[in-house]
Amino acid sequence: MPDIKELTQAVLKFRDERDWKQFHNHKDVAISLTLEAAELLEHFQWKTPDEIEKHVKTNKEDISDELADVLFWVLELSHDLNIDLAKALRSKLVKNAEKYPVHKSKGRITKYDKL
């Protein structure tokens, strides 16, 4: 599986071959990320758990495309903001582990400030 750097380079190559960097400011890239995430949500909106299970089986490629679109914008924005995603995720996992210690949060959906 390619690593984050390889995927980012593929995203940048795609963008730059089309001379689109001029249009991809941080605000609009963040908006695009949110819009693609919303398109992903549409696959699940108004469906029961059983309907979702069936929908995923018959629409897996479309759902995969939406996830890929989200990742595209995440990779581009993190590159343009000079954010090391792997480092950021590791740091966030440490923060979340502090907010949600296993002994308090295991099997619970409760938000950290209510544990």
C-alpha cells in the first residue's frame, strides 16, 4: 500500500498537470473537503441500519469514490499547510487517549467531558 507521501505526490501531480493550484486556496480546498464528506453522508442519510448494509453492498464503488475524494482534499490541504498527517494523527491519538481513558470509556458513547 502506498504511503501518505506517495499518495500526496499523486494528488499534487494530478492538480499541477491541470494547472489548478491557482484555484486551490486553503479556504476553497477546505470547502471542497467538506462538500465531498457531505456527498459521502448522502449514502447513509435516511436509511435504517439494514438499508445501509444493503446499500453499501450495492454501492461500494460509489462510496469508495467519495472516500477517495475526501482523502484527495485532506492530502492536498495538509501538504499546502505543511502538516505532517502521520505525526498529526499520532498526536491526536495521544490526546484522545487522555480524553477517553479505557477504564472510563470502554463500551460507552459518552463524550469525554461527561465521563
